[in-house]
Amino acid sequence: MINYQVQLQTDLSLQLQAELSLETETAVRLALEKWLSPVFTDKAKDVDLRFYSSETDAQKYAIHDIINDSRTSYTIQLPKQNYMHLGVANMEGSNHLRHLQNDHSVTSTLKLNDASVYAPLNTGVFTARLSMDVNDTTQSFHVHLYMVNSAVAVVIDTTACDSLVSVSGIMLGSADEFAIRDSAFSFTKSPVFRMEQVPVTAASLMKPKSPRAFLPNFFDCLGTVCLTTQPEKPWTIQIVATLKENRHTTTTLTIPEYLPAGTLRVLKLTMDAQGGIKTGEDSEIGASIELDWKSGGEHTIDI
């Protein structure tokens, strides 16, 4: 008897309520929760379960099933020997992650496909590994599957930038591969993840009733779902503000804090009148701003 349970490390709703607690941030919080809920879910749509001989590392048994639940159990009969068991959940429909080289446990890998820029990962992928000593008795094993994805959300107060047209961004510095048996990430290439615009209902983005209630409060929200970052190594987000008259301001944020698997990082930022990003109270985040404002043509007119 083998019992499986999906272990979600991040309570999405509670974290967003804690980090976006102001009345003015309500619409952003609800939009982010809706956008991220398909990833931070405690349910597995599908499972891929494989059992490998500890002696030869050859696959001996496999289960592929659609469960649509947070837990399930299987009763199977295996010949007496030691096994390495690997489990993966939610790979069906994954837009960029692929389950490769799974004939042997030592090579079984989740890997990003080839692309120049990746859209945010669209499913929360969970994995597990368990060494099993199967003997002549009836045994029960408990397997916990943990998420390999991470997520980043950028909430920008754009009230001060009257000439803002749009905001876009990318995230750099994440892993591109995950060895399931070793539970180890690889950083052999530097994938670029697009920060997707999270739709926020503009009508609700107003400040609460106060002496300054007539002033609107506008937010732009960007998010991406990626893999973890490298411990003790900074990762970056580039945000491009497009202003009127086709002017662009690029802000590069350098984040030193590690982004663990299964977690969400929310960055609350403020945009100035020129489209540059200020990190507010988070002094650990570095920010460099580059203006790409084309000057007007010069003409000498003879009269």
C-alpha cells in the first residue's frame, strides 16, 4: 500500500492578505490570487509514478493516472528487492517543463524546453523520491510530493507617472533543470521568463475615504512562475515603462534573497514621474534606471 499526498508549502490566500493588506490593494490582491491559484493548488490532476531497481536502476513498474485530488493510494505487488521510487504530479498540460530520460532514476529530469523567452509556467509541478525496501511482508509507504515551481509578483504604484502607457518586464536568474532523484536544480543556462500582466479591475483601484479621497491610486501588476533561483547568488528583474511620445525607462532590480521552490515573492514598488522604479523600504534590493528618451530633431531655418 502506497499513500500519496500533495504538500503545498505556501498558503496563497494568507500570504497575499498579509502582504497586500491595505484597502487600496484589495483589487490587486484578488487579481493575483485568481492568477496564481492554478499553480499554488493542493490538488494533483495527474501522477506519474515509477519504481526502479536499486541494483540496476532499470524501471520495474510504473503508474500513470488522473486523480484530480490532493491524495490517493495504490495497492501494488512488487518482487522482493530494494527500489528507488520517483513520483511526479501535474505534468499533463505543462507549457514548458518536460519529463525526460525517465527510464532510469539517476537521469530522470524535469527540464525547460528550448525557447528564447519563456511564458510563466502554467501548472504547479510536484515531485517526490523514496527509497523502498520491499520484503515478504505487507507494507505501507507514505509519499509526500513537494512543489518545484516558484513565483514572483511585482506590484507597482504608478500614480505619480501621468504619462505612463504600459509596463512590461522579464525575470532572469532561475534554474532550467531539476534532477528528481537528487532533488537538485541546475543552472546550466540562463532562462528568461516573461513577466505577464496580471489583469486588475481598474474601477476598484481607488484610495479609501479620507481627506485625500479624491486622489486615485493606480497599480500595475506583473507576475511570473519559474523555477528556483541559485542560493547565495542575486537574480534580476527588468521593468520597462513605456511613456507617451514613445519614451522608455528601464529599471533593473537586483534581488539578493534566494527564491526557494514552492514559494511566492511579492515586491511592492513605486514608479516616479519619469517611469523609474523605487524600491521603497526594501533597501536590500538594488535598482538601476536607464532613460531611453529620444531627443527631438534640430532644424536650422533660413528666413
